[in-house]
Amino acid sequence: MPKISVLIAVITLCLTSLSFERSVLAQGPGTEMTQIINRMGLGSDCGRCQALANEMDQNGSAWVLQNRNYIAQRTISNAENLGHRMGPVRRAGVRAMIRTAVRRSR
């Protein structure tokens, strides 16, 4: 009987740690989008960019999807203010980035 209780304790501990890891890894859409931009080598410490990421994180995935045009326009504006040239497909690319960030944050 002691072996079964030890096994149950180990399984419970493993499940708890997996749940904790998942909650630690889950981040908001703004944080996810920041990570995507950083991986592309375009990240910066821009205050406007951080404010947008915080707004996205605070309002959540549903809000981000409903306001993706607003977020895309602010992202493009921030990038252009930082001197990044945006090609003619900029809106489509940023909207795809937003969708990816929302998917990763869920």
C-alpha cells in the first residue's frame, strides 16, 4: 500500500509542475508580439511599443482580435517612427503577426 501512495504523490507533483510551467509560459498577446518582433531583429526599447504591448496584454486576446486594425496601424506607425521601412504589404504582414501572437498567447 505505501507504494501506491508514493506513486499517487509523484503523479500529483508532476501534474502540478506541468500546470505551473504552462501558466508561467503563457503570456499575453502583446508580450508574444514583442517576442516575434525581437526574433526578427526589429525590437527596440521604444516607449510607444511597450505601451502598445502592455495595452494588448491587459485587454486580452479577444480585444486584440476585435481591434487588430487599430493595433496594426499603431505598430506600423511605431516602426516608421523608428526608421524602419515598411513595404506595400506592411498591413498584411503586421496583421499576420497579430494573429500569430494571439494564437500563441492562448
